Amino acid sequence: MRNEGLGSWPARRARKTPHRTALIHNGTTYTYADLHDRMTRLAHALRAQGVRRGDRVAYLGPNHPSYLETLFAAGTLGAVFVPLNTRLSTAELAYQIADSGAKTLLHTGDGEQARTLSVPVTIEAEGAGYEDLLASAPSSDPVDEAVGGDDVCLIMYTSGTTGRPKGAMLTHANLTWNAINVLVDHDLIADEVALVSAPLFHTAGLNMLTLPVLLKGGTCVLVDAFDPAGTFALMEQYGITFMFGVPTMFDLLTRQPAWPTADLSSLRLLTCGGAPVPPPLIAAYQERGLTFLQGYGMTEAAPGTLFLDAEHAVSKAGSAGVPHFFSDVQVVGPDLTPVAADETGEVVVRGPHVMPGYWGLPSETEAAFSDGWFRTGDAARVDADGYVTIVDRFKDMIISGGENVYPAEIEAALLAHPDVAECAVIGVPDEKWGEVPRAIVVPREGTAPPAESLLASLSGRLAKYKIPKSLLLVEELPRTASGKLIKSRLRTTYGPDEQDSGKQ
Amino acid sequence: MRNEGLGSWPARRARKTPHRTALIHNGTTYTYADLHDRMTRLAHALRAQGVRRGDRVAYLGPNHPSYLETLFAAGTLGAVFVPLNTRLSTAELAYQIADSGAKTLLHTGDGEQARTLSVPVTIEAEGAGYEDLLASAPSSDPVDEAVGGDDVCLIMYTSGTTGRPKGAMLTHANLTWNAINVLVDHDLIADEVALVSAPLFHTAGLNMLTLPVLLKGGTCVLVDAFDPAGTFALMEQYGITFMFGVPTMFDLLTRQPAWPTADLSSLRLLTCGGAPVPPPLIAAYQERGLTFLQGYGMTEAAPGTLFLDAEHAVSKAGSAGVPHFFSDVQVVGPDLTPVAADETGEVVVRGPHVMPGYWGLPSETEAAFSDGWFRTGDAARVDADGYVTIVDRFKDMIISGGENVYPAEIEAALLAHPDVAECAVIGVPDEKWGEVPRAIVVPREGTAPPAESLLASLSGRLAKYKIPKSLLLVEELPRTASGKLIKSRLRTTYGPDEQDSGKQ
């Protein structure tokens, strides 16, 4: 049977590099032959439990070899993998299980939470029970199921800062092309040793790091959670060459007491996503001979979309870069034609890595695409060299006196103030201007900056219409389980009804 | 317009690395921005000459930037590129032009031969005329033509040791997937500097070397013809990191007076195709710290099919390796099921890199495929680790007394004799055995080995039924323009009618 999907990857690697190390987890090493044998046995065990082509198989747990074994096993059966975010509440998990229609759930840990989710079949995915399941699998022969590139490989829920989360369907071809784009844009080698401390249930940890390294035949060191203090020891122990993280993770490393003396000599590739890397962070790593590769993407695009290479990390700091090789990206106006250089438009993306649509949501899918382009909803500008800078989410845009105001720009300016730890900007109604920006600020611990002085610090740095007309000091900002700001809740809590006339 | 084809590659690279060097030829350097601008202008010039989607555009000349410019320009128009082998006779070229139906021919040199080929439009592809053509092109804007991965990108004629050459149609997707397989199996980096001394009109020089390097954004140094003495100077001048050749080329380098002192320090990757690398040659390069990557492929598979990595160059010497990542290869019996380990069967291949068929030859295409697998016609064995050793062409197999005899095995044994420069083995009719092997040998210059002693050297090395019953000493063997042995002519010249009873 022809298998063009991810489920065939362990077999394809095992015929080339059976004895090389694919995974390391808690000191246990799995070769590619091991990975191939284990995922094949798991596939037969799942099939024995009734899992068939198209069925959804959910997984709940932090980074673990069984996550990848389940992904590949489901793939080889033509079944659909549904990774769940461990940080979600039981109600949120229950929604995703019900929405996806998963009848099988693999989980690590004691399974207490899993049992509350009323999935017909729950399977322990670590420990003796799991090892027994694999050892007693009905077969270890290749699975005889034809899988094509356009078959859906996984459903990954977008974190949904507004409304219900939507399940992005990603095909085997989508994930494969994203890994290929990583191979073109990163100089990955077969001897790569990657530190996988970003969660595999997020698209970046899986697709920008783990799958490309497995495609090349390298080694992935899986850790349950990012531990800044322990990271240096892992680097030395395993000779980590490649690491992915969000800027906060890389920033935390520089704040460790061990930072000045840590041995970073094995590191070759640092890739960073989620937000542009701030220039001081770029400088801190450059002093250690390391440069960031930066990316912009989204779950729906599997996810790599824009890429800023090491050569341009400084000269184009703040930009998200240019499109990955096998991707087409445009910044367009409402008529879908590209806007002029330095004008703001919406980022749209097209390519073999872009999802066919949202699971069970035909009208949302239709709304998400125009003329074959996926509409990201992100506002951006393109410079004369084609480098794209993400400005903000379009739906967060404030229109004040006819001017477009992007909260992200104001937030960046506020964050430059030493007393600002976190901040967010929303629009509130205004009789004169229609809408005006309002800032909500979490002060850095131990400081109590007056609102007036924070606002005054923006004078001369931002146009007058962009300077918030009010500023609230709060203790924390509402965020999703994955750390994304929930702007809708900000608007409810700190919007028009809040009496704030005296606070500016 | 969406362009998923090779024609979009220069634009995709130019948006990433416009100022990096794509090509160097005779001391002239072309950046990716140059390549993009030039191929776009050429596309508009070709369109102005009437070239439309699906039209065939032929190219005749040694390695030159205009070869690649024409390939990409044709690709961006949805036209089909037809590279011609400069070593062919005028009659052979005329056949390929007529068969492909090319109405446009680009050529380098004085065009004397091109003019005899009666193509409606001939275009000089170097010098002032060509530069004028590009400079005066009607436009340098992106070409507005939709091109899909399944559109035919080029027709490459197989050298045809029997019968007429057949035009293998290779789609944009075929060539792209082959380049991806190279990226997975070779540790290519963006700073690669490749020496392209193998001809671009052959599949290996184009697809195993040039296109993967351009995909990564590296530099290709194009030279007209392989010059063993001049190669070391090029390595030093350009810091060559990557080179492809047939074993003869690498052997010739070791025979240069400069070999012992040549600076090879920039070299990282040596890839070798066409035949397994003999162990002494492996050893000679290993002494210099270099290991061969070896491949087996064919024009119809764009071409990479089997791959022997550096780690196994010695332990699996003589083998062609295991399948490339995105390729499926089996060695099968007449019923198309895989043969047991160490049994001989036919190599069949399937994957996104395999051609859809031969141009204008539906019945030959049908005969070339069984159940979706391309039948290579090559006989091979697979060992217990899955490593494939090519034994011979099936149609060259001799059946002697019911035993299968593979000429290539006998030829390899004869070549081990110090006085044998070249040799070939054919089958001749025999009253007792049905068929028996006959050897035709070109002695090494300055030697005159008796036939008896050459045959005696095989005793104990080959089973008795494999030892030729006759051996002829000749001055040269009949070869095609590309150096392939023409076994059919050998059979006519040295077959049953030749009186040779007294020669053994």
C-alpha cells in the first residue's frame, strides 16, 4: 500500500538510519528502528481497539515519545491525530473532544483528568501499561493502509482569543511541505540534536523543530516543560545544537545566574517565533556568537509563513522577514491586491502548507479564504526589500478621528518604559474622535509609576492621535492557557463602562 | 498567477537572497537577483517570439548560465524545456528536435550545427546578441502564467542503447521532489559552492547537483567540460565545497601530478553516480579525509532513486544503497512481489519524483509501468539490511545451461586484472548450453595480455558457468555520445557470426 503520509516517516528513516538516536526522554534513548517498531505496534493496537481510517485519536500530555508514536501510528492508519493542550480546563478539553468526535484518548500521567472527559476508550501512554500494550500488539508488520498527501493528518485547535476554538485540519502534505520549508531555510544536518522544550501540542514545537529534525535523521531531546535553570545542563549533556523558543524563553536564559559561564558551544541554530526578538536580546546572544532565526506563522499554515534569516536579524530587526521558499505571502488591501510599500494591509498566505479548512466549519472555512488565499487577519507593512512587519491583528485596530491606530505599536512603545512589565491597548468610544486608545498596564514588581508619567513618556515617540487618552494600572492581564492575551475580556473588563475620567 | 513550478525558483530565491551569488561562469558572477531578472526577460523575449504554454524550447550547448535561464524561462511560461546532448551527431539531434516538436532552439557557440537542424527559430544564447535580447525584452515584470506541479517541465532523452531514444517527461513536481530528496540525504547548506563540471544536459549534473544547490541559495560554478588538471585550481579559487562526478572523473583526479599536494580543504561533499565507487578509489579519498555519497538513478526518476551515505561507503561498498526518503523502491520477481533477501529481481520505483511517461509514446509508457511502479529493467539483489546491489540490466542477462549469468559481474572480475582497461560481456549461442558468455576486452595501453591468461585469472573467482568461453581483444568498444556501452552493436559486431574458435 502506498503511504505518502507522515505515518511512513519512521519506516523511511528506519531503512536509512535504524541505529541512530531519534528521541531521548528522561534518559531513555529511542533509535529510529525503535520508533518505527513502537509506532507500528501502537497502530496495530489502536486498530485492534477499533480505530479506522478517518477516526480521530486524541492525545493529552506534555512532551513524551508516545505523543510522536501516536501521531505516526494514527497517520499510518489514515486516522486523524488531535493533540490537546495540557493547560486547558476540563471544560475546554471536553469541548475539543466533543467537537473533534474523538472516541480514543491517549494520555500520560495518572489519567485523573482523562477519566472525567468521558471518552469511550482511554489509553495510558506511558509506563508499564503502555509498554505492555506495545509488547502485546497483534502485529509488528507494516500497516496495510493507503494514505495520500491530501488526507487529514491532524486537527489542531487554535487557541481562540475570541469565540470557540476552531480545529485547523492539517494534511500530511501540509506538514511535509512545512518541514521542507524548514530544510530550505535552516541549514539542518543529520547530526542535529534538538532541545524540544516547547510543547508538542503547539504547532511550532512540533512543526518548526521536531518534524524537520526527524526528517533529517537527527535527535530530539524531549523535555516535559521549559526549565531555564536546567537548560544549560541539558545543552552540555546532549550537545544540543538546535533550539526553538519564544523570546521570553531566550530572555529567561539570559537572566539565569549560570548564563555568563554556561557552555553554549554546541549550539548552532536558535529559532524564535511568536513575536519579533527585541534588539537587546539579539545583542545578548550575539555576544555569545549566536544569531536568531525568526519566524512568523499560524496553526492554519502548519505554521511557517514568514522567515527572517540570521543575516538580516539586526538590519531588519522587528520584521518577520520574507516568505518561506514554498510559500506565497502578500499584504493586501480590501480588494485583495497588494498595497504599496510601507502601507498597511492584511497578510494573506497561499501554498502547499496551508490547511484545507476548519474541521466541521464550512462557513468559517469559506470566510477564512479569499480567492485561494488564507486571510490571516493580521495587519502588516512591507518595506521596499519585501520584508514584512506585522503591525497588529486587524480586528484589534482602533479607528480614531479617521486614523488607523494599531494597539501593538502603542504597546511596544509602552514596554520600552522600565516600569512596564506587561501592557495592552484597547479602543474605547469617544464622543469627539469616535474611538480612542486606552492602555492597561501591569507595572514591574516593586514599582508604582504614575499613569501620567507613563503617558508622558510616549510624547515625541508616537503621533498624538496614537497616545492613549486613559491608562489603567492593573495586577495582571487576562490570558489563554497558551499565554495569548484575551482582548475580548480586556474590552469587557476595562472598556467603556469603566469609570476612568480621573485616572489620566 | 500561482506558479508552483521551477520557473518560480529564481523569484523565490531573489526575495530571500538577492545579493548572493547564484552562478559563476568564466569569471562572470550572477546573483540571484541577476538570475531572476535575466530569466524573466528571457521569458518575455521568448513569448514575443511566439512561445506559449506547452510549446517545446530546445537548448544546445555545454554548461552555461543561459542553459538555466532557458530552463527557468520556459518553466515560467508553462513551456517545456528540451536539453540536447552536445555530443550527439547532427542526425541524432535532428531526431530529438523533430520528435519533441521544438520550434525554438537556443544555442551557444557559432550556431553552425544549430543552423543545419532546420528549427524555425534559433536564438544565440551567449555573447552580445543574447545580452541584447535580454536588454530589449518587452518586460521585466513577473510572467502572468499559472503553472502547476504536474505540468511537464522538461523532456530529457534517454541515451537509448537500443532503438530510438525516448523522451522522458519530467514534471515540475518530479524535479522538485528529487531536489528535496537531495536536501534530506545530503547536508547541503546555504553557503555551498558547487563545481558543476558534469554536463547539465544529463540528469545528474542538473538534478543531483545544480538544482538542489540553487534551492538552498548556494553558488554553482559552471564549467564547460571536466578538466582534471584544472579542477584543483578551481577548488582553490572558489572554495569548492561540493562536487558531483562519475567514478572515472574522481579517478582521473587522483592520477594528476598535483593530486598529492592539491589543497582539498574546502571540499565537504563528494557525490558519485553512474557506477559503484571501487574500493581503491574510496580509500584514496579517505586518505584525504573525504568520503563519497553514492547514488543510483535514472532519467525517468529525475533521477535519484537509491542512495548510499558516507557512513556505509565502505561497509556496503558495491551497493547502491537504500531508497531516497521520498521514494519507494522494491526488487521484485515477475509477479511484482518482492524477492527474498539475496535473490535477484528487477528494481521497480515509485514516488513523486517518477515521470508520468515518455513523450508521445503511450504504449512504451504503459510497458514501462506495472501497477504504478516504474520498471527499471535493472536486475538487483537486496541484503538483509535492505541495501540494494545492482547486478545488471535484465535484457543483458545471459541464460547458460539454465543459469542466469549477469555480464556486469564478469566484467567487474575482468577489470580487476591489471592489463584490462575496458571490457564487455555478451551472450553468444552455444549448442550445448544454449548461450555462453563471450568477453570483449580493450587491453591497457602498452600491454598485450593473452586471452588465455585473462580467462585463467577468473578461475576460482567466478563459478565455472560464468567464465566466458571466448575472449576477443579489441581496440575500442562502441559507446553512445554520453559514454554508455552500446551492447546491441557489440552483439552485431562480435556476436555469433564472428569466427573465434581459435581465440580462446
